[in-house]
Amino acid sequence: TWTLRSAITFTAWKNTFAGQGVKVSIGMSDTGLLTGENPSVKAVMMGRSADPSTGSTPIVRQYNPSGANASSGSAVAGIYTATKYYQVIQTSVSTAEMKIFSDSTYAGPALLETLTLTFTHNPSNLRYLVVRLWYESGMGNDLNSISFADMELWDNTISPTGAATYTFAAD
């Protein structure tokens, strides 16, 4: 089990194409080499993608060698500009959850949404922190902007308290 937290700031986040357009994901993987939209690796990721209606949908996704499964959350109006606080927890060998908060307390009244995922294949050996930003061809001319605060990872816990096991400074 583990818990990963980070604030993500979206500025003018939108999609101008039919299809996904743009997506950001952060999580843990069994390899540092994530390639392609649905990589054939073991990983648990959380993120937000701009959907065809110029909205933005949060996702929790598990990748495995035989494909991916996902749990989608509610859409928000595009053009989306906000700072949200993301927490992804691998709660057991077969489940994970993503919570989105409005502030850095990561608690009670600030909780905006919870998404839960039951794995079709239990991911193991997740030891690499991965961040993936994907743009559909042509989206680079849009104003989409993303910035991350420090990422904090607590190992072997689903109820983080005190200092994180690892902290990755934002650049």
C-alpha cells in the first residue's frame, strides 16, 4: 500500500479536438519507461483529461500487460483553470482510490470527489514515480498549462501522517 499526493494547477485546460486532446497522469509504475497512451506495464495512475466537450474528467487507471481499466469521475466545464489537490492510494493489492480536494488539508470539508478502482490484474512491484503529459497532435498551440507542487509519497500506509517517506520537489 502507498499514498501519493500533489497539488496540480491547470490553466486554460481544454480540448479543441474530437477525442481526448490532452491528459496528465501521475502515479506509480513497475518501470520508468511508460510509452504510448495505454502502456503495457503495471501501473496505477491518477489524472485529468480534457474530454471532447471541452470539459475535463478525472480518472484513476490501472495498466497491466493485457490492457487497462479505468474509473471516470464527473466532468467540469472547460476552459478549466483551477488548483486541485490530488491523492491516490493503493489501498490493497486489488484496489486503489483517487480523491480530489479543494485545499491542502486533504481532509473532510475539502473533499470534492472520490473514485475507486478494483483491479482486473493486481499490480505489483510498483517502485517508480511517473508523470505523463500527453497532447494530441496540434494541441501544442493551445494555452493548456499544468504545474505540479511537490509530490509526496508515503510507503506502506493508506493513512498518511507526518513527513512523507519521499518528497519530490517541483521544478
